[in-house]
Amino acid sequence: MKTEKLITIEETFGAHNYHPLDIVVRKAEGVWVEDVEGNRYMDFLAAYSAVNQGHCHPRLVKALKKQAARVTLTSRAFRNDQLPFFCEEICALTGFPKVLPMNSGAEAVETAVKAARKWGEKVKGIAKDQCEIIVCADNFHGRTTTIVSFSTDEQYRDGFGPFTPGFVIIPYGDAKALAAAITSNTAAFLVEPIQGEAGIKLPPDGFLKKAEQLCRDNNVLLICDEIQSGLGRTGKLFAFQHEDVQPDAVIVGKALSGGFYPVSAFLAREDVMGVFHPGDHGSTFGGNPLGMAVAREAMKVLAEEKLVENSAKLGPWFLAKLQEMKYKPIKQVRGRGLWIGIVLDRKARPYCEELMKEGMLCKETHENVIRLAPPLNITKTELNMALKRIDKVFKRLGD
């Protein structure tokens, strides 16, 4: 079926809650995707970093098929033979002693919010229903009712009130504002080490380290949302490691299953995870054997194929090459590892549409930023191909 027909069907029967580029993908492998017309494109979005391992990685295909033929779901009413190993392996990989698996990233953020509030009340001793969590302006942690309650993007909030109280918003990267916002009712500081949806926005050097110290001094939990930035995207396993920070908890998702299955997790120190008791929190599919088998293999692929190292090696080179491009619309090129934003003085969507015509897929964010985030198994040759396509588009669109 042709592209136009498929788009018409989707637009007719589907909710209009996304504005995708008009490409209909039918298969993918590695860095490349193919549409229903047979055209090939380089994927520079990687499903918002969910396919860090590359599309349809053969090891993950094998793991999925093998587990799907054995058992897919038991619910947490019973135990399964994949969850124990997942828990052991992700704790070994990340250094955290405890993990609570969920499905979507938003569910893992909700888990973190509940853990922080209950820890604040039961461990820190904050009065009942008085816990506060500090967050940053321009954050993106998901789209549930609670999460949009502390968003500063009006579109995410428009029409969805009343909102959940208990959140204090400070400017991103402002350590003085963080210090001023902390009170005896503060349970946690929830932060993205790099803000993805805000346009690959890095905080000032030293901010996370200062935030860590402020949290330690005030008995406040430091929780890092690494759903997009984690698992190798920035050239380290976690973005917070660039400042040698040790948070009390971290939220992961997306690449945790290599794009095969929704798997997320909340990782934390013992006393934080210890606030959960049977019946306090859960999910029918969280920790299911199919998801756990895929996530176990996805973590092995990241480590054994040295994808984190590839991001650390090629990312700075790619960033430097992009920064050499001197076109009038480009205000700034920023990023870390293979996570880069080209900041324009105008809307980025037309550039993304032209790049699609050149066989390269990316997506605008924050209206004026072209986000570049290819799978981490990309090669230098493929990055050179991308550079030529980007250069061609900027030349064609001119000033």
C-alpha cells in the first residue's frame, strides 16, 4: 500500500496527538530504515534513543523469539526465571543495589515520584502530605497527569488540570536557585543531567556536582532521569558520570530493551527502595519474562559491542565537524556523545523535511532545534554521509 493511502487511514482513524514526518517505515536494520516505497534513510532519531543498539539487532531478535516461545507473562503474582537475572545484571552494570522494573519511561518517573514522597515522609520525617520535589524549568519527564503538573510547557498542561501539587520549579542549571528552594519539606531533586526535549541543553559545568552536595547537606534525594541520556547516549553509561556524581536514584528506559519491548526501571539505594512493601506499587507487565529476557540481552549488547565507547569516540568528532559549518541560520551546535542539537534562528521543521528528502531522518525539538541522535553502532563512514547531507540541505535552503 502506498504512503499517501496509509497516512490517510492513520489520520482518519487515529488520534492526532503527534505530527510525524510523512514517511511510513516498513523495515529497519542497524542505522537504516526503509519506507513502503522502498526508499532507504539513515535514522538520526533512534526512536528518541530507544534503539541505541541499532534497529532489529540480531541478538535481540533471537532473545525475543526464544523467550516468546517459552513464556511471555506471568504477572508479579508469580515469579519467573528471567526477573532475578535482570535484577542482578542491571544492578551490577549500574552500581545501584536495588531495582524496580516497569514498562514505559513515564511509569518509571511515577515510580520515582512515589518513592521520593514515601521516603520523605517515612524516612526523613516530613509531615504527612507535605513532601516537595524540586524540578527544573523546561523539563521533560513524561506526559502523565502528575508529570505534566510540573512541566513548564503550556501545551503539555493545556486543558489537563487540576494539577498535582507538591512540586517546586527552578531554572535549569541554577545551583543558587536550588539552594534557595530547599526547605525542611524537600524530599528530592529530580533532574535530567542533559535536557533532551528542551533541545539537547547542557547545564553549566559543575552544576550537577553542586546539586549533589546541596542534596547531601540537606538530606535530599538526588534523582537523575536518564531515560534518554543514559545507556551510552552521551559517551558514558550515564550522563551524570561526566561530573563524577553519584545520585541516590536513577531512572532508565528506552534503550534498556533496544527498541523491542517497553522496559524501564527505577534504581535506587537500599533505604529508598525499602519504602515499598507488597501492594504499595506495581504493574501487571512490569518485570515480565519477555521484557526481562530482551533487556538482559540489550545490556549485554551495549557492553560487549562497546557502543558506549563508540559514542565517546565518534561523538566529539561529529560535533566538531558540525560546529565547523558556518551557515547563517545556525546559532549554536551543542551536545555530548552522539546526542547533538543544531540550534537555529528559525523553525527547524523545514530542515528536517529537507533532510528526509536527502535520505536522513531526524526530528525538530523545541521548534528551533534539529536533534541528532543516531543508533550508537553507527560508523564514521555513515557519519560522513550524514555530514554531506546536512551540508547539502543548508546550502539549498540558503539564508
